[in-house]
Amino acid sequence: MRFFTRDCNTGFRDGFMLLQVFYNKGNFNRYYKGFMLLQHFARHF
């Protein structure tokens, strides 16, 4: 259970960093899609 939680946290952190990269590039469309995808995963966990 502890490993699962740590794995999820790593995934969320990597996803957030990826969103920041898209946002910094000014590609809002990809940023929005990535954010929706992250919310989709957040609903399942």
C-alpha cells in the first residue's frame, strides 16, 4: 500500500511538471487536455 501511494505521488508530480512545460510553451490546448487527463486519473484514485 505504501509503495502504491509513493508510485501515485511520483506520477502526479511528473504529470504536474509536464503540465508546467506545456503551459510555459504557451500551448494552452495541450495544457488543458493534460489537466483534464490528470483529473480523470485523480477521480479513479
